[in-house]
Amino acid sequence: MLSEYLQLIEKFPSSKLDKTEKYLLIESAMLQEIVTYIKNELEYPLLLDITAIDNLYLSHPSQSRFELRYLFRSKEFENTLTLGVILTDLALGVETLSSLYSVADWLEREVFDQYGIKFRGHKTLKRILNHNEFIGHPLRKDYEITKGQLCTTTQDMLDEMTPLLKERELDMDRDDLMILNLGPSHPASHGTIRTLVALDGEKIVAGASEIGYLHRGFEKSCENHPYNQIIPYTDRLNYCSALMNNIAFAKTVEDMMEITLPDRGIFIRVILGELSRIIDHLVCLAAGLLDMGGQTNYWYLFNPRNDAYDFLSKLTGARLTNSYMRIGGMTHDLYDGWESDLESVLSKVQKGLDDSLLMIEHNRIFQDRLQNISPVSAQEALSYGFTGPNLRASGVAYDVRSANPYYYYDHFEYDMVVGSMGDTYDRMMVRFEEIVQSMKIIRQATKGIPSGAIRVSDPRISLPPKDEVYGTIEGMMNQFKLVYEGVQVPKGEFYGGYEAANGELGFYIVSDGSGTPYKVKVRAPSYAHMASYPKIIENYQVGDAILTLGSLNIIAGEMDR
């Protein structure tokens, strides 16, 4: 990784490596040229995320209030390259990258919305998470967080639709052209998502999506809470696999602190993470099949999900939002008899899969409704910022668990499931098989789980046992300091990626050395997937668009944050 930074410095002498060697700092005027080189010459086809840092209360050598961070992933998916861009003129901003990476369209809109940074050449630079009447930019450090702003008017979204129709040489006043809203309040919209479509008969000829209905300021809340108190907020991101959000956030903080969990704690995270992946895929498949009229399949898949929630409730005390993880481990150990309960859940999941596949695997109606619908090629999927099952369905063999193994995933035996067409059929069938692979991992981890501690014993990180709190002055003081001050994370910036159910869930954390993060940015896979949706449903029918949305498995809580 360092060699590629040095290669860039040699090619572009005005750039320089940050003293922590975590990112390359460049001038804003060089952004387009350097990123073009990164994509084409260094072969980094995936733009993971774009975010900004407000240095108002953070001493920084650039002496610039705002800086941008661009995260790229190499074609082998093993390396992450980070660019830091100094914004010397806020009014001037930087050039858009939307001509190089399609996903940059929405990523740049988010930065503009939250920080007020402009991107020259962007076709539709407008708010995306905050409503159209919102004043100010909430992730700036001087924004008043108690200021409530209500929205009283809706957007007609014609500022997005009209240019699309002009590009396609279509007249909006045509009698046979219908402008229609799909959502945001619709049983098949899979969340509060609005898509404005132009219809020629039943065929969609143009589309534009509006999100942000569930935006609750997750990242702003993180700036005002200690690290452990953020964990319950992560539950509300992808609430269909809440524990994975717990794990992804805790793991990122632990990696920043160079903490290694005890093996038993790691195995528990693997087991619960893979069970969460199963639950998430069951929701996606059950709802997707229900959208096309397969109600029987819905119950075959949804009932074992309920059994999995019974298991999680018994273990964590909660069904949906578990808040079971902590920085450095988890709240408590597995209960007696958990192995038989978990095996019972897996057996019911397998039965549900078998029964459902028996009805659809060779079903002509199922295949005709899904095959060759909204296909996304491998190159398009990378440009759209796809990760997870949606990227693998397009034939790209990328899984964080394999590319950058963590938690002993390189020691577990499982297959990476890869499609070929990247259509709605592939996106659904990849998830069916991934459930099987997750069950395989769980059974291996259950068989090999060691005894021992479930959390690190460092008193600066983990709460002491209650008998020490009540019986010793040291235990009481350690508890008090941890609760009052929080886990102290060393100064610096760090990005941690985790293979969640929907794709790469990442957290970019900036620490000022205190017990509260200076900044947290979520790399939400659903956000990137939704950005592609209006484009990939074009030239297909309304009924096809509903099934395509189901196959992308958009979770609005994760997307809107």
C-alpha cells in the first residue's frame, strides 16, 4: 500500500503522505487528474466512499477548516487507498468525480448536504438526506444540534426528471407519457423510499429517487456520545441484522486501538454475525417472493426467522435491536444449552429453504419474472459502488471475509457465491446459497469454539466484574472512569470495513484522543445500491421495478442513517 502512495508522490510531486501514512494529501486542483490515474493506471475500480472533516476544533497541519476524504479499493480488493483533499476555497469547492464513478453522484450530494461543500460539474447538486427546506449543514461543528427544522412542502422532483426526459428526447406533455410516484408510502417500496418514474405504457423510460425520510442524524449523534453508548444507535442502521452493525462498529474501534479479542469472543461474533446474515437474507427473500405473489414461500422463510429471533432474545434479552456487543468484547457469555437451541434454528432454516426452493427453483413463472430483469454488469456494479451479494451476483468475486480475512475466516471452510448475469434472479439466488454457506460457518464455529474469556481484560476498555466493583476500590474506580469518561481512543483516522449482510459496512472514525469520537462516517451499502436503482429499472415494467428493489434489499434505516 505504501508503495502506491510513493508512486503517486513520484507522479504528482505536489502531493504528500500524511505523517501517519494513512492517506495521501493532495491539492484540490489536482483531484480529477490524480483520481483518473488511480482508477486507470493503479486499477482501483471501486470508489468506496467520500466524506469530509470539519477541522474547526481539531488542530491539523493543513490549516484548512474543511478536508475531503476519498476511499478507493483495488481490483484485487485487498488494498484501500485514501486521498485527503485540502479545501482552500470553500466557495470554489472541487471537481465532481461522477464521470469516473457513477456512485460519486450521490456520495457528493451527501457531502454537499451535510457540509456545504460544492462539487463543480455535478448535474444535480442538491440535498439528499435533509429535507429541501433545511437551512445550514448539520455536520459542521458549529451547527446548533438542538435546532429543530420542520418540512412543510414536498418536492415535485421535476428538476431531476425534466433533464432525464430531454436526454431521451421525450416530451413531458405527451398524452401517452405518465409521471407516477412509487412510494414513499407503498407496501412494495421496502421502506420509506420515493421513486418518480416516467411511464410509456407500463415501461419505465426515466426514474429519479428521493430518500432521507428516515434520516435521524446518526453521525451527528455519534459526535456527542461515548463509543460504547453509540452501539445501541448502530442497531437501528440495518435493523434486519442489527448485531452485524454492533460488531462492525466495535471491530473498527478495536482495530484503531490495536485490540485483539480473546478467541472465544471472536467465535461468538462469528456465530452471531453469520446468524444475522441468515436472518437478513431470509427477510429479503421472503419479502421479494411476496412481492411477486408467493405468499406460501413467505411463510416458509419468515417462520424460521422468528425462531432465530427467539434464540437471540434468550441470549441478549432483545429480539430485533440487541445491543449485545461492547468495545473489547460483549456483555455476557453464551447461556447453557445454546448449542442445541442454535442447531434447532439452523434445522428449521434448512427446512424453510428446501421447501421454498422446491416451489420456485424450476418454476417457469418465477424464472420469467426474474431472469434478465435489471441486469448489472461487473463493470457497472463496480462503478455503482456495489458490494456484498449484489456485487457478487454480477460476477465479481469480492467478499471482505476473503479479501481481508478477520476473525479466523481464512480458517473456516465455505464457498464464495458468485453469479453471472447480475439480474434480479442472480441477486436473489446468491442469497439463497449464502444462507447455506453461513450455516456451514456457524456449525464449524460452534464445534470449534474455545473456552475462556469473552472480552479483553484491560480495565481501560472493559468494565470490571461486579464483585470487584462492589468489593474493591480499584474495581469501583475503574467502573466509574469507564462509564464517566468512556473508552479513550488514540488520536487519528481509521476506516474499518466489515462484510455485512448487504455488503461492505464501513465506519470512518476520526478520534481526537477523548472518549467520544470527533467524527463517525458510515459507509452504508444500501446507500450505494439505492443510487443505482433509478437507472437499472429503466426500460423495464413497473412490476419488474418492484422485484428489482426487493432483490437489492434496500434497508432505509441504514441508507438514511
